[in-house]
Amino acid sequence: MLAVIKTGGKQYLVKKGDKIKIEKLEGEVGDKIEFSEVLFQGNEKDVKVGTPHVAGAKVEGKILKQGKDKKVTGVKHKAKKRYKVKFGHRQMVTEVEIVKV
């Protein structure tokens, strides 16, 4: 069974047993979490497409880890002005294992 869930402004294609990194969610390690914004749910025989969400569908997961993602860097530069700034950012992420679709 596959599902497409929406969280943190992004969409993820998930199935049971998948481990995904998503933007930070509230909760402690080991807590259960429920995604109610399911956009698609189906398998080889049956398909449900939501308009915009599938009614009554939900995906359950378990929080494995809270932490920071890899650093993303960038550069600001102004030509002929001797101005150059390098900056970086580490986004807070939550690692979730999908328990039930």
C-alpha cells in the first residue's frame, strides 16, 4: 500500500517501513504521530485520489530521531564593491518511520 502525504509544505511518497526525514515536528523520540493530510492512497488493485484529501485516510508513524540536517551554504557577492559574504544554515529535521498506511 502506497500513500502520498503532505507535511511541512512538501509531499512524500511513503509505504509501510519507510524512514523519511521531514521538517521538525513537535514530539519526543518514540512518540506516535499521525498524518491526516493524505493526497493519494492505493495499491495494485485499488486507488483513491483525494480532492484535495482522501476522506478518512491517515498514515501513522513513529519518531526515531530529532536533530539537524546537513549544512547548506551560499554566497552573497556585489561586483566591483569588494563585498563577499559566505553564509550557512542547518535545518531542524525529524526522522520518522512509517508504521501504518
